[in-house]
Amino acid sequence: MAYRSFNLILNKKISFFKKDIEVDPDKSISIRSFLIGAISQGVSSAKNILESQDVFSTIECIKKLGITIKKVKPKSYLIYGKGLGSFNIKKNSQLNFGNSGTLARLIIGILTTTPGITVKIKGDHSLNKRNMKKLINLMSEFGATFLPENKFKFPLKLISTDMPVGINYSSGVSAQLKSAVILAGLNSYGITRIFEYEKSRNHTENMM
């Protein structure tokens, strides 16, 4: 009898539904919320943020780049964006990405085409072991310089370009590299073309 009742419930059509459902926060989306808010003009509200160490590293880096971020309640923040090309950083400062490869790749995309940026970039012991050759080669096409030359692991010095030019990029399965190209292309002259032959996550495109 219980089995038959259960079947009746499953087969019943729902004609009306009205309820707020809060989904679990996501790290990748949380990081992108702060980065996109920071390069937007005006105040952005970010809610249901995953308050993890990678996200805290994102907040600290953005604050060092001259952007104000205020926590208004648990998991909710205001980002006071200044628009594209507005990042600035004090001389001899450094950005620490912690263990976040997402933060590293996406913020380097923004910094590459932000005029007047010279900054030391690094991560924690684990991130510093990762090879960033693909990212560095892509950002070099936009015009950025990474020192020392021919070194593809952090720590590095990033020198942005004052005359960024658009590039053509054949995208692979890495959503992070694709996002770095998108963010660098926003502040570049000319057209940046991305040919996506293999589908990857589209968080950045959807959020923009």
C-alpha cells in the first residue's frame, strides 16, 4: 500500500510552484563574481559567496589593486568597481594567489591589459610548482612581459602592456585559460577571437 501511494505522488503533475531555493555556493563562480565586479563600473552585489581560502585570496588581491570590498552580512559582499583598466598597485607590492589556480589565471588576464601594472606574482608552495607556460605565452601575445624570461612558474614579475592588441585563440578544454583570454581581450584594441573547438565551462561568459 505504501508503494502504491509513493507511485501516485511521483506521477502527480505540479501545476504551480512558488518557493525560493538557495543552491550551494560555488568557488569558481564566487571568484569570478569579485573579479567581474571589480572591473565593472559602479557597485556590484555578490551573494551566496563560498567563503573559502581561495575566495579570501581573491578579495585580498583585489583590495591591493585599489578596489573597495565590503562584507555586509555572511556570504554577501559589495564590490565598488571602477571599470576596465582601473587597477593600480603600489610600487614593490606583490599579489599572492594562495593555492588558487583559478584566481591566478583570471586576474593575470585582467592585469595583462591594464596599463601601468608592474607587480610580483606568486602562490603558495603548491601553486608555485604548477607550470603556467600556456597562460604566459597567451598573455605575451597581448603584449605583457613576464620576468625572468623563459621561466614558467611562480614567483614572477608581471609587466602589463600599455598598447594591448587583440589575439586569435583556439580554445581547448581549459575554462580558466579561455576566461583569461576573455578578460584580457575586454581592454584590448581590435578584436579578440576565440575559436572553441572543445567545449569547456562557460561561467565567465554567462556572468558577463
